[in-house]
Amino acid sequence: MATEAQLRANAKYAKANVKRVGVSFYPSERDIYEWLQTQPNKQGYVKALIRADMERARGE
């Protein structure tokens, strides 16, 4: 179990360095949402898609 000092340090680090993004899905995008729900690692899946897009953009 983490000590209070460790928890405070982790929270301070996260506040300064971690970026978060939220995504909303409208009813017309239900298919996208349902597909994402089937992925075992949603964060990894989204990051892999973004990295592939970045590579494709660099190659153009």
C-alpha cells in the first residue's frame, strides 16, 4: 500500500505531466463505440491507431 506521501507525489506528477482526452460517441456512431468496446486494451488500441496515422502522414 502506498503511503500518503507517495500518493501526494504521484498526484503532483500526474497533474504536471499526464494529459487526458475524453471522447464522446453520438447515437449515429454506435458502431464505432461498440467496436471499441470489443478491444481488450482500449487505450493501447487508440494509441496504435494514432501512431499508424502519424507514420502514414510522415510518409506522404
